[in-house]
Amino acid sequence: MTAISNKIINRLTLYHCILKYTAKDQTNISSFEIADLLNLNDSLVRKDIALCGVLGHKKQGYFIDDLKKAIEQKLGFTEHKEVFVIGAGNLGTALVKYADFKDYGIDILALFDNNVDKIGQEVNGKRVLALKKLEDLVARINVKNVILAVPPQVAQEVTDYAVKCGVRFIWNFTPTVLKVPKSVTVYYENIVSSFMQMRNSTIS
Amino acid sequence: MTAISNKIINRLTLYHCILKYTAKDQTNISSFEIADLLNLNDSLVRKDIALCGVLGHKKQGYFIDDLKKAIEQKLGFTEHKEVFVIGAGNLGTALVKYADFKDYGIDILALFDNNVDKIGQEVNGKRVLALKKLEDLVARINVKNVILAVPPQVAQEVTDYAVKCGVRFIWNFTPTVLKVPKSVTVYYENIVSSFMQMRNSTIS
DNA sequence: TAGATTGTTAATCGATTAACAATC
DNA sequence: TAGATTGTTAATCGATTAACAATC
């Protein structure tokens, strides 16, 4: 299985959205239809799909059920990954309630926060725990992935603590760049950057 | 001014985060330091910075204040852009409360929702209005940019209505691909895709 | 001075597009 | 049959990296 680039992953995810919602009433879809919805080149769409091991049909395009399953397989929707959320503020809460997360293989187990008013509460059926319990939980249930959704001012400090607890993967929703040892990976969910990209290609 | 690619915008935004938080106690920073924090090639960093019109200094790197201002200028942080948020659920609310948005030139004016319990309330000082008032507001204050944060099941329907109201730019936070006329631009904030990217490069 | 670091060129690498034969 | 659409090759385009002279 060849490595699959982030750009391709991004497109495959969008194709999946089309199959799940936009084209849910059709049985087939052509590379032209997909390309048109996303403003892509049709050859590119066919190449991406070929990568998933799906064969199309002349004059008919691709069967939606097949393609949808193939993308789910390729991207691993069914191999669930467990994560903790650090920060039970608005964003952390929104992520925990994000309806479709579970469908895509993201299992949020619990939230962590320092705020005594929040500790002990439940969000969408998940407990909010004291941050100081993180070390114990990482060790006990061996979950080393966290979503970081704290205020940017404390992001580094919380990260240092999380790394000390044994966390290895950080999905960073704060607008900060984190200093971590080489053994820890940070993924930047750069909302501000998308806004800049959007602004740059708009006029009004 | 040459067009600046989305990849470069993304990196410049991350450099800005470094200058604002990670390196806030330094006066200078080298391309090596930035490259190291983000796992990038140092030549690439220097090229990006050159694009902002900033000159570095041998042995000292770049002056943080200069570089920060140059990035803000290049990306247009100060040219504020006004947007409406459609959907006053968890995600919409979290976005409206997103502390630093305003610093980056995003001005959220109001929220729109269909839920009578929410209409009339305030979120972070912004009014929640009935969705049916969108047409009037778009016409009256000439704001044609919206952030879409509704459940995926109704995303297309709400989009059709928004387009009818005159909306031209949609920053789509729902996991859907939208059918829109060619005159309307959709930006996909693909949270699920980042998760897939993250999963693909991790083991545990 | 020696070392650090820039700015920039040329080389490389990877991603996208164009084109088209195959065929349903 | 004629038209639509795939799968794939070769050509193009764009982005990244390597290398290094310049110089503080």
C-alpha cells in the first residue's frame, strides 16, 4: 500500500461527503460530476479513485455504494481511534458534540479541564475530569492522543504537562505552535489559516 | 503583488503564531528556528519570508516585530471582513466565542437560526436572529459572507436559501459538499479530513 | 578571524493536467 | 452506431530542497 498524501486524503474525504449527502439519491456518479462539484480536474478524480482500488464502468461512472465503502476502507473509518479532549470550553464542547465524529472513527473518551465548575459534569455523555488526572488515565488505558482546545495563552504549558503524562499525538485547535520533543507529533488545525485563504481568493 | 498560494498562506499563519506566542520573549528569530518548530526546510522558510518583503540580518535572523507586522500586512489582518454565522448550535456558538478571531480580521455580526428558543438570545454580544431575516440583512448591510455551522442534513437546504438571499461566500464547517451556482464560492473547513490525515501518519 | 545565517540559483521532486485509445 | 466515460500515459506545472557565495 503506497503512502497516500494529505492532499489526496483531503479530496477523498470530500468525495465521501458527496456520496453520503450530495448524491445520496443516485446509484452512480461520474468523475465529471465529482470534479464539477469541487472544481477539480476530472483526471485527478479518476486517479484518486483508482488509488482506492475501485473500477468504474464506461458510460456509467462509479457505483456509489462501492466507492463509498472503498473510501471508508482506504481511509480507515472503521479502525476507531480513541482520544481525550483537553479543555471543556466552547470549542472542546462543540467537538465532543460534533455529531458525525464517531462515524469517522474518532472516539472521544473524556474531557479534561482545570475549572472546578466543569469537573464532574458530563458533555454528550462524556465526563469532564480534572486535568491532573490525565497522567493516571494515559497510563491506565494507554490512550496517547489528545485534542487540544484550551486558550492559546496556556497552550504550551498544558502541552508540556500532557507530554510529561505520556501523550504522543496532539491535534492542536489553538492558534499556537507548540514546542514538543521529536517523539511527539502535533497536527495544526489552523482555522485562522483557512480564513486567510478564503479572504485571499474573495473580493467583497 | 504576485498571487500567494494557500500552502504559503498556511505557513505564514503558523509563522505568525510562533511570533505571537512561542517566541514572544525573543527579539530575533532565525529561519532555522522556525523550520525546526514546524518540521520544514529552512530554505522554504526564507523564501516565504522574502515574499513578505522582509530582509533578515546575517548572524541574527529576522526581527520579530518587523516580521510579525509584515505577515499581518501581507495576509491582510487589518482589513476586516464581516460575516454572518448560520447555525447557533455548539459549533456556531464556539466560533462566535473564538477569542482571537477579531485579531485576524474576522468580524462576526450576527447569528441566524431557526430554533425559536435561540432567536433573540445573545452569544458573546451578537444577536441570534431568525433565519428568515437573512435576506433582509444581506440586502440592507451588504454582507455576503457566511459561516455555515448547521447539521449536515439541512446544509444544502440552508445553502439554497442563503444563495437566494444573495450570499456569495460560504465557509462551510459541515461535513458536506454543497451544490451552488458558479457565482458562489464555498470553502470547506474539513475537520474530518484533518483527522484522517492525522490518523494516516500515526501508529498508536 | 571563524561561525552563523541570509538570499538566491539551479536541481529535484511531486502533483496536476491534457490527451486519447479502449469500450460499454 | 454515436456518445459517454473510463484508465492511463506523457507533458506540464508548481513546490520543495540542496547548495553556496555573500557577509555580518
